[in-house]
Amino acid sequence: MWGTIWSFGDNLDQYWLEERGGLEEMSKCGFRIFNHDFYGCYFGIDGAGYDFYKEHWIPLYLARGLHWHKEDSENENQQ
């Protein structure tokens, strides 16, 4: 089981979370989001025994509309 929580370190991420529907999108991707008066928003995954990247992180990456990866026909055909 992953006993880790994270928080965003950039104001653009925080803006996406609070003003651009990020809370709902993260929830759809299986993240648990918490808000603390002092620490702000932080999030975690409630799960164990499966591929966290496939089930949570990749859907979050896609939901954010991020595009940090290179697309090539070889990788696209393997997926």
C-alpha cells in the first residue's frame, strides 16, 4: 500500500485544482483530496495491489491536458 501524500508545489497547479475543476478531475482519477487550513490542499491514493500509474497518474496527466511526452508511431502502436 502506498502510504504517501502529495501537494502541488506550483501556483499554476493550485489554480487548476481550485479554479479550473481540478478537484473533480482528480476525484475522477481516484485521488483523495484533503484541505487543511495551514497546509492547503494535499492528495493521496487509497489503494493497493495494482498499477498506480495506469489507474491514477496517467489519467490525471491526460485530464490536465499535459503534453510532456514525445509521440512517435512506434510507441503509439505498442499501447
